Amino acid sequence: MKNKYVKRSKISEAKFRQIIRYFAIDLDAQMIASLTGLNRNTVNRYLMRIRERIAEADRRPRAEGRAASDAAVDNGTPLVGIRGHGRQIQTELVIGSVGSQLRRLLRRNTSVDRIHLPEALARYDGLVDMENLRHYRIAGPNGDCIEAFLGFAHKRLTRQNVLGTRSFELHLKECEFRFNHRDGDIYQMLLKKLRERPLN
């Protein structure tokens, strides 16, 4: 079926654009399935592939060759490093040996909200334990922006019940994308992204 947004698509382009439109206004899979007449499993598959494409733009090599999503499951509580750039933020799951060092440091500083990191680890403006939304400030003047993002992300991630799951990183990156483009047209941005590089 011809669909310039999805290679070898089994749904029409018009139907896929409906999925994108409802995703852009942040409806869940059950609601999208109801509005489009598609099977919920089909909708979930497309939503996950859309989230993967959003996350690909910021993918980095991971420490010790392990997937960040696996680390989120192993550790139970995601540890997230955040950097602020003006009104935008960038997130990264902290895993591997760096994650272990940071967790040990946080355990020794449970009563403070600001920590001092060794120079080799000072790559973030803040560290966040996403389970209890504990924000440890490290550096930079972007604390207010980070706090605004945390409130936004924690509400969405809790509602979707994805903390500690394998899909956590994809949902985190979706939150980052939505927050950074909060004044933009997410629907048109996604269509452009998927026209340039259709889903497989």
C-alpha cells in the first residue's frame, strides 16, 4: 500500500497521518485505536516505531556495550543525566561504570540537593532519580528549565507506567522532544521527519 511515511505499509497514508495527528496531541494508544478504527496492537507497534525514530536523533554509544533500556530494567530506578541549553534540555540514561560511580556518590549525599562531581563525571547540569523525582543540581544556570521539564516528564511517565521498563528510554526521549518543541507544530515536525526517513 502506498505510504511515503512507512515502507511496505499495511495501512493507508491517510490512516497513518491520523495516527501521527493523534500522537502529536498526546492521545494514548487505546484512544487512537478507537478514533482510527485500527487494532490497538497495530497502533502500539506504530507508536513504538515513531518513538524509536524520535530517539535515534540523539542516540549515543553506551558504556560497557549494554543497552540503556536493559539497564533501566536491571536497576529498577532510572538515573537520568540532564543538560540544559537555554529553554531546551537534553537527557541521557546514566549506565555502565559511570552510572555505578554516580549511584555510589548519590548514596553518600542523600541529604543534599546539590552535589560536586569529580571532573571526569561532571558532564551534566543535573542528575535525577526518576522514581522519586529527586533532582541533584550539579552546575549551570538552567535549574528552572530542568525543574519545568521534570514536572512535565514525571507526569507523563507516571501516567504511562513506564518507569523501570525496557521502553523507558524511548518514552523519556519522547518527553524531551515534546518539551523542546512545546511551542512548535509537533504534527508537522513528525511528518517532515518521516518523509525524509520513512519507518521500516
